Amino acid sequence: RNQVHLATTTLMQLFCVIATHTQNYPLANSLAAAHEAISTEIMEKSKVAISDPTLQTQMRMIFFQVQTLPRKIVKSSRDNLLEAASYENPTMGAERSAAALASLDLLSSSVKHGSSSTSDRAGLLLDAYFDSKAHLLGSLFNQLTVQAADKAEGILSKIVLILQHDIIVHPYEIFILRKFPGANAAAVMETLPFFDPAAVQMRVTKFLASHLPNIRTKVKSVLVSIAGTTASALGQIRQSLYDKTDGIECQRALNESNPFCTWDDAVSAVVDVPQVLSHSERTTSDRKFSLWSALFSHTFSSLVHSLLTTSFHSVHAKVVSTLRTSLSQAPALSNLLPHEAYRNTMRIATDLDQALLKVSDDAHELLVHAEEREESERRLRQSLYVQTCEILGRLLCEIRRIVTEAKGRESDGTRELIVGRLCHFLKFRLTSLPTLLNPDSSPVKNTSTGMISYMDLESAFSLADDNEDGLISFAEAMDATESAFSGTQFHGSEMLRGTLLLSNTSKTADGKEAYVDVTLSELMLLTARGLLHGKGTYSALGMVQHALDGIVTGCFEKWADAALKPSVQRLSDKIEEFWTTAVTTTDAEWQSFHGSSSPTATVSPFDSISGISPQTVGFVLNASFIMNQSTTPADSLTPVPSDEYAIALGIPEGTVPTLTDTLRWTLLFRSLHIFVKAWSDSLSKVEAINVNSTAALQFYLDVTFVKFCFFDRNQHGLGPFGERVEPSLDKLVQKADGIVSKTCSRSTLLSLPSKVKDKHDHVDEVCDLFVSSLFGSRSTSAMVAAAGEVDLGGSSNFAHPFFYSPLSSARRFPLLPIQTDRTLADLQIKSAYKKDKEGQDRNKESIGGSVMSSGLGFFSSMLKKK
């Protein structure tokens, strides 16, 4: 079997000898006639006729013994072709294939019963060769199954060797060059016909063009199952395949181990590269044709892209599931412990960051190699950029929907506080985002053909946003993206539906689309693959930051409203009661209920006011208590390790607030907004001109006290909310000033500023300990008086007493009514009558006691005790 050509030529010589001496054996005659060059040489050496019967008998016996050898040789030759000549020694494998082809050619007359032309012989040999190699690849395909994924590396290595040597190098050596390493190479090639180089190139090109897509499909199906177990196993297979195709050692072996040809010579002679690559994705690089680029490069790239998609989907599902579980198990807001909320939300943000880093690391392990690092890493960065944008767009949309799911139902603020905390951490704690969303990795660096700009999508969004609330429904979003991406290679509606993981039939129970609405930032992230990204605000990182800011602000405002709701109700009731009393009573009547303890004393309207009204002080104190209950010391830590890290996240230097700052600013903003709205709404329902002067002064004192606390006393400011509330508060103060100016005397107005300041300072000193968490510490804190003396609150000699007296009551308690006809004389008469009666009763007891004591002795004493 290993010497099929030698066996064939030897058998041919034997048949020629037999045919020279007798014509009784058709097989010997046909083979000898079919190969005249061999038969002529033998016939010249065999001139003697054999007449000896013994020799004739011996000749007949020999023929009968060898007449089956042609079929056995043909079978062995075909078996040799069905095996890879490149497994053991690829360089020497060409001789084995050529010998098998030569044997088939020499013995073809035994099958065809006649000779054929040179072109027919060449065509038949080419068909036999490539058909056998196709059958060989088919047998390897059958072995390459999902169940045998552990053997995939070895099978793929065999396929690579067959394509390199049996399909490209060996055909070039045998059919075109007609030279190859081997001791019998010349003898083998003498018996083979000449082959048309164009026909050889056509056969090789057709073979590669038809089999490479099948190999890619088969390989991808197997590698997907391998990737589901571990990324390192898939990375090992990729590295092995790369080393066997485009690796340095492989290229050196293909070009230097063969003394007759190189890999590039063989490819240029037998492969029509444009025709082969037309059946796969063309490469834009200037690299020469290789099996890696034509077979595995795109396969692994698409595989990694699919793996990234699957991994990101898994990360998204895990984060949303964890968040929903945390929300479902969270207690009511009044029982929610801030350190537990901090720990849970920090854990979710950290797990998300670690998951994104792991996906990125696994993708680099699968795709990036030293030999082609620049190209593969560029493709990987772009894929990670797009997929990260899409997962964050989905995640932000889902988180926002989680908050709005309770729309129409009364919320206690727990859901909003937890989601707001989570989004705050997502903004600052995702350390993987600066790398994954690097602007240099965006698709704009690759090509700008068929992509739209930020302004194009913003214009389409603005047209769809009829009510200008920054949200559009899912149906409107589909229409907007379809319009924005018209004329490009992207289908906007399908791209949006795909990134949101929705099918064409994804609808809720009432027939509506599953996603209710999206914001502009979310829409830009969801359509990142077709968008030209810029830098700063227009970058993907800037969009993420903007979307998170919106969710944080909205959640914390709803939390503040829910937390303040009980105190807001009390404030509204008291304000309504205040105005009802203010417009229906005189100054004297007002002062009798709210003023001095001596209603008959002659005092000015302002002096009769005890201080800030209880509802105002209580509202401010309650806001401070909410701040204390909702924060933990860890919230005061800076969320970023350095300013450089903040800049990498797209946050301007020096503008990184702590979570405590964000909660405080939101609570201050909503408290002030609610206070102003409550007073403004109630003021619009009354006739301010009918208010008595004392009530007007009380109204002015309360309003100015709130302005003093939130702007003058406040050490932390209002952050981004300052410009939104100050104008409305100023309008309320102006209304209060106008009412006071109309109802109070000139002397009262002249002394008003100093007295108002005294009232404010007194309440501020008393409440400083309670409101310091909301407004910050005073510029001068309370301290022990000089010389070791301590003021207990009853003296005014110390500017900063150690103990503060409580606030005086703002309302006098009325006395219980008594009967007007009960005079002091009546009481005295009744008291004297009662005393006389008690004296008479004692005298009677003393008379009866003497009798008992004289007659009964011990028993009489017992009766007395009784």
C-alpha cells in the first residue's frame, strides 16, 4: 500500500511480458496496449517465443495469481487519497498522493477498457483527487460535533493541515510545478499527464469557495458550546488555530521547509483569492490571503460578538433581578435603615462593575493576539463600546420603569430612595466605563458611512416629543428612529426593538408595547451602533451620566415628597386655620389666643408675638429629622478616589457631590418648594386686606424665618436647585412685606428688621442642635461661659448659654368656665356649716364610746377600731 506506484509499474512490466508471448489474456493485452511506452521496451527485450508447454503453464498460473492485483492497487490508491497526506510529514506527503494518482492513471484502462486523451486523463485525475479530499473533510465534519467538543481542537488542526497541504501546496507541486520532495518523484511524474494550470486553479478555488463557508458554520456551532463552559478553553483553541495558520512558526515551516516552493507561490498559482473571499466577508486590510483570515478570523469575531451579546444580556437580567428582589423585601420608609440601603445598593453597583470587567477580560482573552493585536483589538473595542452602550441603555430604561411602575399608587418613598442610591453609585462606581466607553473606540473611528449624528437623532426626538416632557412612547421612538436612520444601512425600528430585547409580538396584557417610554439619552445609547459619537456631553459616557443624573434627581425628589407628606398635611391644616383666624379676628382677640399671657397689658403688635409659629418650626425640624433618618456616615465619603478619576468619568473637576450632599440638596429644595406652595396657595384664597396686623406680622416672621434658614443659615447651599426656588420664595416674601406695610403702623415698620432678626436668632440658637445636619453648624457654636460659670438658661449675661430654655408657647390655654352666681360668701357659709356638722358628729361618738369602754373592756376597744 505504501508503494502503490512501484507495484503498478512492476505489474505493468509483467503484463507486457505476458502480452508479448501470447494474446490469450485480454487484461494483459489491454494494459500493455494502453501504455505503449512501457510495452515497447519490454517487447524489444522479449524476442524469443515460448513454445515450451511448461513455461506456458507457468505463465498461465502467474497470470491467474496477479490478475486481481490491479483492482487491489486501485483500491489502495483510492484509500491513500482518502487519507490526509499531511498528517505525518506534510512536506513528503505530495509523493504519496502523486503515486496514488499515477497508479490510478496507469490502471485506468482496466476500468475504462481503453485509452483516453491526455486532457481527459488529467480531468479524471483532478476529479478523483478533489473528490477524495471532499470526502475526507466530510468524515472530519461528522466527528466535529457538540458532544465531542473536547476533541474540537485536534479535529480543527487536521482540517487546517488538509487545507494547507492537501488542497493548496500539494496540488501546486504535483499538477503545476511537477516537482516535490521524494526519492521516486521523477519516476512518478513521468507517468502522469500534463495538467492545465488554469484548470487546476479553478478546481482549487471552487473547492475552497464551497467548503470554507461550511467549515465556518460547523466550527461556530461547536465553539459556541465550548464558550458556554469557559472562556479560557475557547481562547486556547483560538490561539492554537492561529499558530497553525498565521503563526510565525507555521509560516516559517510553509516557506522554508519545502525546497521547491513556498506558501505564497502556491497560493498565487492555485487560488483565485477574490473569488474565494467573495463567499465570506472581505477584509479591508492589506494582508495576504491566509486560512486564518478567510476561515477563522471572522468566525471568532462574530462568535465573540455573540458571546458578548449573551454575556451582557445575562448581566442585565441579573442586575434587574437583584434590584427587584431588594425592592420587594425592603421595609417601609420609616423602618428602612440607611446603612442597609447603602450596603445593598453598593453591592449591586459593585457586582455590575465586576461583571462588565469580566466580560471585557474574557473577550480580550478570546480575540486579541500579539501577532494581530492592532486589528483584532480595534474590532473588539468597537464591539465592546456598542454592546456596553446598549446594555446601559436597556438597564437605565428598566431602572426608570421600575420607579414608574408604582405610578397611580401611593408610594412611601422606599423604592425611590433605593433606586436613587443605586443610580448615584452607578454614576461614580463603575470603574470599567472609562475604558469600555472610550471615545476613541466608537464606530466613528472606523467609518462614518451610513451613520447619523447626535443632532439628527435629537431633531427626530424633538418632533416626536409633543408635550416636551423629555419622554416619548415606544411607538413614537420607533417612528423617530426609523425617520432618523432613513437612507442608511440601519433599520431604526428593528435596531431599537432588538437592543430592547423585544420581539415583534412583545406586548403587555392590555395590548400595549412593553416599554412605555424612553428619554433622549436612553435612545442614543440604544442606537449606538448607527450613531456618530463625539466627546464630552455628546459621548456615550456623557449620555450615561446625564441619564443617571435625571433618574437620581427624579427619585430623590419623589422620596422627599413622600417623606415630607405627613408634615406637609399638618402644615397645610395649620396654615388654613391661621388664615381663617387672621381674617375673622381683631388684634386683641388674636393676641388673647396667641400673644402675651396678660391680655390686658398694653403691648405693640410685634411684642405680643411669642416667636416663630409652631407649624413653621415643626416643619423645619421634621425635614432635619428626615435627613438624619435617611443618611449614614458612609454617605459623606467622596464617591471618587481622585479628581483624575472623576475627569475620566466625564465629570468636571471639583463638582463631585457626596450622597449626603445630594440628599440634603433635594430635601432642602422640596421642603422649600412645598412651604412656598402651601403659603402661596392658601394666600390666594383669602383677602389679605382683611388680615389683622398681628397676624400679618406673624406671617411675615414665618416666611422670613424660612428664607433665613434656607439661604442665610444654610451652610451647604441648594446645589443645582438654587435657581429653581429662590424667585418663588422672593415673591412670597414680597407679598408678606406688602401685607405688613398695609396693616401695620409706621413705628412698627421702622423697628421691624431688628426685632425680626432677634426672633430668628433666638429660634436658631435653640434649634441649632437639631437642624445642624440639614443647614450645617453655626459660625459660632454654643460653648461654656467664661470663668467656668455655666448659664442654665435663666440669665441673659452670656451670649452663648450652655443650656437653652425651650421655646415659649405660641398659644395661651383658656381657663375652664365657672358659675357666675357662686360668690366667696356662699363658699364661706357652706364651709362653716360643714365644720359645725362635723363637730356634732364627734360629740355623739364620744358619748357612746364611754359606755362601751366601761362595760365591754377589751371588746369595746375592738369596736372602736372597727
